[in-house]
Amino acid sequence: MNKQIKDTIIGIVVIAVLAVAVIWLYNSKKPNRVLAKRVAELTARGSGVPETIEGLQKAIAMYEEQIERNVKEGAQTGVYWKILAIRFADRKMYNDALKAIERAIYYNGEDATLCYLTGEYASVVAASTLDFSEESTAEREQLVKLAESAYLRSIQLEPTYAKPRLGLGLLYTFDLDRAEEAIPHLERYVQLTPNGIEGMFVLARAYFMTEKFDSAIDMYDRIISRSKDAKVKEEAQNNKELIRSLMNG
């Protein structure tokens, strides 16, 4: 095998792994010339990849089947990591779940569900991390930041996805003492999930923490009217009466 062919093979492998544009174009069945042009635009000179469109066309044609197989295998690998993460979480193995979800995101970084799960798992691990040392404290703070960024990214990818709104609301209200920032996310969650009792409770708590007492009482009334669970109704009624007693001095 001469050096030119060897460089071509190495270049194509690099493209298959790193060039997202290449993967997308193959999946959409675009002509090789379009793919070659796009790769030429993305590739730095001196990288070992053919610099002309014609050269790229020839190389792509040689390895088209191999690249397409790698793409499919990579996508399936991402699915396996996602399933593994969920299985770990089902067994309360959240550290392992977080590591698995990181691998899943490696294969699909624009999946809103993966970002939401990252936030959920990071939040659980952070809550279970005790202050044994400065390192563990720093680790917990990093996990909280990870959870926040993951929830925000999930919302950015899918604005109508309700679960990250609730996750972010819980994080802001109970972990970061930023109830004011939680309110718009929780209000949106309640809009998207009209019967989401948990979200209503968190929103009522956020209203209470920000001294929006009337709004908190209205939310507890909504819980009482929507829920069929006697214990839930009782809890909401008790919280409402507590707020009223505080308002009346």
C-alpha cells in the first residue's frame, strides 16, 4: 500500500468519525459530489485528506459502504448507551447512569431527552454527595452546574418538552435558592402539563418563597380541585392555611 492510498484511508476514517456534515449527507442520500464539496470546505489543508473534489469523490466511492456501516453502527451504539443508562437509573446506580448517558450524548449531542436525563442523574448524584472534603464539595457544585446546563440545553433543543422545566424548577427552588428564576419554568411546565400535581406543588412553593402569597394560595386551590388523592388535597389545604395565617400576622 503506497503512502497516498494510506493517507486517503486515514483521512476517510477521520471524516467518518468527526464530520457530522458527512454523516448527515450520507443518511439523506445526497450525491457524492455534494458530500465531497462539503468535506472539502470543512477539511484543513495538510490533513492527509485529498484536497480536490475529484480526489474526494474517488476516495468516498471506494469506502462508501464502510462509512455508511460505521454511521449506522455509531447511531446504534448511542441507543445502547441510552438504554444502559436508564437500566442503571432503575437500579438507583446514578453514578454509572451518568457515565453511560455521557457516552450516549457522544453519539447524539442534540437529543433533548439525553440532556434531560443528564440533568436528572446529575441532580441525584449531587444530592447524595456529602461534604467530606473540599474536593467532594467542589464535585457537588460541579454536578449542580452540570444539571442546570443540561436542563437548559434540553429546553433549548425542545421548548415544549415539559420534564426539564420541572427539573430546572426543582433545582432552582430547593438546591440553589433561586425561586424567582424557577417560576417561569414551572409556570410553563404547568401549562404544558395541566394535571402535573408535583409541578404545581413546586410552583406554589416558589411563589411562597418569593412572597407571592396570593399566587401560592391559588395554586394550592388548583391542586385541591384537580387531585383525587385525599392526602394530596389535605397537604395542599394545610399549606394554604399556613400561608393565610402568615398573611394575617
